[in-house]
Amino acid sequence: MKRFSLSHCTAVTSALALVAGGATLLSVPAAQASTGTTYYVSASGSDSNSGTSTSSPWRSLAKVDATTFQPGDRILFQSGDSWKGELSPKGSGVSGSAITIGRYGSGAKPSFAGAGTVNSTVRLWNQQYWTVTDIDVSNNKPSTGTAGANLGDFRGIHIGGDNGRTLSGFVIDGVDVHDVTGVDNWVGGHTSNNKPGINFQMGWDRAKNTGGIVFNTTVPNIASPPSTPTILNDITIQNSSVKNTSWGGIVLKQYVGDAPGAAATGWGLRTSASDAKYAPFTHVTIQGNYITQQGTSYGANGMLLDDVRNGVVQNNLVDRVGTSGIETDYSDVVTIQHNEVTGTTVKAGGSDSNAVDTDMGTTNQIVQYNYLHNNNVGILAFQVKFGGNSIWRYNVVANNSKNALQLGSVSSSTAQIYNNTIYNTASTQMWLMTASHYTFTNNIFYTTVANPTMATGSTIVYKNNLYGGNSPTVPSGESHAIRGNPLFANPTAGGTGTQASGPDLNAGLNWLIAGNSPAVRAGIAISNNGGVDYRGATVPSVPDLGALQHNG
């Protein structure tokens, strides 16, 4: 994956678009300190060396793991070398002077293989202010010959704690994490469906803790937890690749206390939008990453953000994962933007298969400027807890096979769904939803499948949407339907990004409308609408319909 850059997406992701809707592109400089000692490690070194020069490097992970490092220190591993086991150096940096794990010399990134002999290949626990960059990480237990029997409690990079403090300052930048054979533990489901490597009814704390990059917390004694939670703060994961890891690619999850014998804490499963016990991780940025599970049948989520407040997920390519490309649960104030998610299918015993999901217990979620195509389900809003709310705008949702949208929420939840372009080529059931407060405004609904189902209900509002294609269904109650051909530029051209190039957001421009489209200036004004469309063009006071304003 290229280093994160606005040039990935040219005009589509202009600087203006990146700050739309209150989401700010965070500048995350490499944590290089002016003080501290640089240590060198080489497979041809010796632990009796000083370790402070390339001519006198250390050799083993044991030497590194036994050392307590100081703010500003750098631990650099020889490029092209490899180690087996756990890398778990000690010590913490301070704000402005992080400790760095990186590399020196030319060649391939230094590699660290857990090989199923350790739970986590790289582990930082009850520590803070660390930067991990330019390394290769795996944790692949060899197959035993029985499918799934080699899956275990495995992670590639694992960062967390249990000391009841707020731990801050984590940057993961330019790493390659791959081939982690984590067990698939699910929160619910039916134990009758258990099989090697896949377990159901595990509850919150024992589920979804395995994968490529995992940030989570726990407590020293589940029967007697401390009075204060451990909170992870100021997390950045960027410019990295995560491939063929199970359960997840990138996972963030707060502790709740629901395992057998545990005392509940209430930190992770908020019961209301104002729950005083709620203790989310804060200030999380995930950007410029490539995530795929195409090479494993045990990959579930590309990203799972449980219990996050103030998060930005942007400019990522999520490619052929299982269950969900990007999912949030029990999270507040998260913006998901400028991502491409493609090829999501059911894997690992999961039940969902969506591109983006604002799930249970979520509030103040904004999903905008994304290209979501060729998944089983494009958008899932499963707001089945207290009054969740989300905004879905300026997304191109195309060629999804099961449903374009699947919305399942309690009656107190709301979703504003406006100025999206929905292009349906496969599903006879375009929408699947429960009765809740959904408002569809200024969207383009185009179908090549005749008469697709469009859900209706007393709390579902349609107004000023365009319906086009092969016998499109106009929902009853639509206050001002526009019918006709939106005149897309080249909707059959498609396009998918690559690990090298990043998300192909320019492919979304295939759904740009012509100047004589019936969608032009057919919309109604929406307050606080983000100001710009999918490609960064200003949205006028009388907007076009769909994700893209025309060129006129």
C-alpha cells in the first residue's frame, strides 16, 4: 500500500472533501524524537554486543524483550532478516517522544513470525507512546490436516492493557501483517453450529479478539475488576496491509465483563446514549490501509470498531473480506469516508456480508463519499439498541447482489439517507428494513432488475428521489418521485483498486450524471449537508440528485 496521500484519489478526495461533515484529516507525523538511544538488532549480531551501532548489533528477541526502553529510543531491526517468537519490548514513551520499532538497511522489511507458538507476535501491554513501522508480521500455526483445527487465540500485533489507566499515543505505520490463524469466536449464534476453529455463544469478551492488528483491554481479575477502566487513546493505523487474518483485520474492543465468573463493568456495552459507565477508546484514525481476506475462509470483519468515540476511517481499500468490510458497534462520533469496499461475502460462520455497518449501540455515525460495490449487501444499519442515529450521504453503492441496503433498527433509531447513487444489477429486494425512522432524500435509485422490492412503512419517508431503469419500483408515500434515465457517464465500467494504488475512488465517477439528466437541480436543500459531493464539488442550494453533482 502506498503511503497515505491525497494524491491516491486525485480530485475525488480533495482536501475540502476530507473535512466535510466535521471529520478532520489528522496529521500524524512519524514519532521521531530529538533524544533517546538507537538500538540495532541483526540475525548475525550478538546479545553481548552494545547494540548501539550497526557494527555491534544485538541478535535475539529475548534480548530486546528483556530491555526497558526510554522515551525517544529507537529499536531498529536489520532489513531482510527474520525472527520467530514474540516481540514484546518494555517501557513507555511520553508525549512528543515516542519509542519506535522500525528497521535499518535496504531490502525486505524485517519479519517476525509467531508461527502459532505465541498468542501475539508483537505485543505492547500497559505501555504507551509507541510507533511501530516498516516491519512484517505473521502468526500462522501450521495446519494439522483437519480444517480449522490449527486456529487459536492468535494475533499479529496486539496492543492493550488492564491497569485502569488511559494509555495514549499509538502509531502503526507501514507494516505488513498477514497469515494470522486466529480462532473465530462469535458473540451469539447457536453452539450446534460449532466446528473446529469456529465457536458460537462466546459472549462479548471472549469473541472477536483475534486477527491482524488488535487493540483491546481486559482486567487483572475478572471476578473483581478495578473501579476504573483501561482506555486506549490517540490511535493511528495507517499505510499498512493486513492480509488473510482471522477473525478480523483491524479490531478495537473495550472490556465489558461478561465471561463466566466475571463481574460486569458496563464499560463496553452502553445501555443509553448518555450511559455514565461507558468508557470508549478515543481519537482513533484508520487511513490508507489495504485489507483483504481473499486467501482465507476464516476471515470475518475487515475492520471492527467497538467502543470508539471520535474516530475517522478513510481512504482504505477493503477487498473480499467476510461478514463486514467496516463495522462500528457501541461507538459514538465516527466518520467513515473515502473508502472502497468490495467483494464482501459470508465466511467463517458469520451471518452478515456487508460493505459498511453502523451496528448496535451506535450514535452520531456519518458514512460518506464511499464506493461500495460488488458485495452481498452494500449498506447495513443495524441500530437495534437505544435511539441510534446515522447519516449516509454521497456514497456510490453499486452491483451488490443481495440487498443494496439492509436496515434493521428499533423504532427510536433514525437514519438520514440522502444524495446517494444506488445502482442495482442483481437483487430483487433492493431494500430490506424494519419499521424505524428512515428518511430517503435526493437519492438516485436505478435498477436493471425489474420491479425490485422497496420497503415502506409509516415511519419511512421518501422524498425527491429519482427512480430509473427496468420497471423501477416507486415506494408508496414518495412525496415527489422523479422518473427517468439519470444518464450516468459509464456505469458498466466499474473499477477496483489495488494494494499498490489504494482505493479506486475515481471509478465512482462512472456514475456522474449528464447535464441534461432529470436528476439535475431536482433535489431539495438539506441543512448541514457536508457542503461537497463524492468528488469534492460544492453542493449548490438547489442540489442535483445522487452522489455526484453534474459538471455544469
